[in-house]
Amino acid sequence: MAKSIIIALVSLAICVSSSLSFAHAKAAAGPSKFTVVGHVYCDTCRVEFETKISQPISGAVVKLECRNRTDGAVTYKSPEVTTSAKGEYSIVVEGDYEDSDCDVMLVKSSKPDCSDPTEGWRKARVVLTSLDGISGDVRFANNLGFKRKEAIPECKQVLTEMGYFELQEELGHEAAA
């Protein structure tokens, strides 16, 4: 009996010591700083995903917003960021947002002929906490896309090569022939 009490006390001491070390390490690390990176593209085939003929959109605008999971209040809102010539963006975020859901969102396209946000890729969730087991301070967001007003002619061949045959609505009846 005495032996099990000693084992329990030693285990408790180890747990408390570990917790204090973790808290001290977090405090010593200072405030968290993350860099969120991603890419914005033009869905030239209007199929809601990237293909080999999708194009990067330079000058597209995105923003990052975090909302508290409990009450939905905005906990962080980045300034709007413009993509590079390669359609890439980078957003620096100060702070740890463990209790928030953070999303990078499309704001606007710089291409009038490719400005309809895709349904599935108009926003991308990113985790902005150092308490999630992910090492490093760079967070990669899924690519975000705008669709062209009309699919380009090359889409038929590219999508056929991919085995994608449900093209009648997007490309017309000739695509299914």
C-alpha cells in the first residue's frame, strides 16, 4: 500500500513538473508569429478545381479573418493583401488563435473575365496556434480560385485526358461527343 502511494506521489510530481516546464517554455518563447502563405488561380475550365491550364492571378486580393469558436466574434482581421505576379500571397499574423477558426478568403480578382469565386475554394482554413503539434511558424493555405466567365476551348482536351466526362453543362453538348 505504501509503495503504491509513493508511486502515485512521484507520478503527480512528474506531471506537475512537466506542466510547469511547458508553461515556462511557452512564456519564454514570447508572442506567437505566423506567416500564412497561399496561391490564387483562375479556373479556366469552370470545374471548381485546378487543372494544368489553370492560371495564377496576379493582383488578386485576399484577407485573413479569425472568429472565436464559441461566440463567433472576430478575434483577428488582416489587412487586404494583393497577390504577386505568380498569384502568391503572404500574410504575417501576430498572436496565437487556439480558440478561433481562421480562414483566408477571396476578396476580389484583378481579371474581369475570371472573377466568379469558386464555391469550394473561396476560403481556406488555417490553424494559427503553436499548441497543435505543428512545428514552425509557416502555415500553408489551400489554393483559392476564381472561375472564368466561360471555359476556354482547351478545356475539352485537358478534361478528357483526366477522365472527366460530365462536361455538358459547363462546356456544352459538343464536349460529351
